[in-house]
Amino acid sequence: MNESLPELKDEGEDRERPYPGGPKPLRGKRLAAAFAVATVSDIVLMGLEVVPVVQLFVDVVTALLLFLILGRRWAIIPGLIAEAIPGVSIFPFWIMVVAAIAVWGEIKPIEKPKGDE
């Protein structure tokens, strides 16, 4: 009856990568910081709908901050392109980009079936 209990591990550090060679899933402070940047950016951008130059500047700064926080996640680029389209800023694209990165990780390259050459 005196069996030792298994050692508890931190789930965030031991999770498998979304695909071999890919980055580790985001957890903790970095993910919270990315959501904070995305939320502030989307709120600010809603008020800047009539000033496209300032809106584009905020989008570029947001993309750079997310690259610094999240690392080289190429899913940020489509978010920047979507935000650069005039009139589209009413949708919270930056929050959706960070959520997609948090859920799916990185953009996975499409692999061709081996028998299909």
C-alpha cells in the first residue's frame, strides 16, 4: 500500500508539437501578452477607421509586436494583409490570428501523398 505516486509534470512543457519539427504550442505569459496586444490593437483600430495611414501604421506595429512575442509565426502575415484592407478593421482579425496560432500552432505545409507523383 506504500506505492509512490507518479511525478506530476507541467502539461504546457510536455505537450507534443503540432507536427514534427514545428514550434512548441504557446502557453502562459507569452500567449496572454499576445492576446493583450491583439485586443488593444483591435480596439484602437475600430476608432481609426477614418484615418487609413494611421491604421496601417498600427497594423504594422501590431504585426511586429506579435512576431516578437510569438516568434516567427507566418500566420501573422495573412492577418496583416486582412487588416490592411480598408473597412475590414471592424472585425477583430488580430484576436482571431492569435487564437488560431494558439489552437493550431503554425501553418502546416501540405504534404503530397507518396504514391501521387
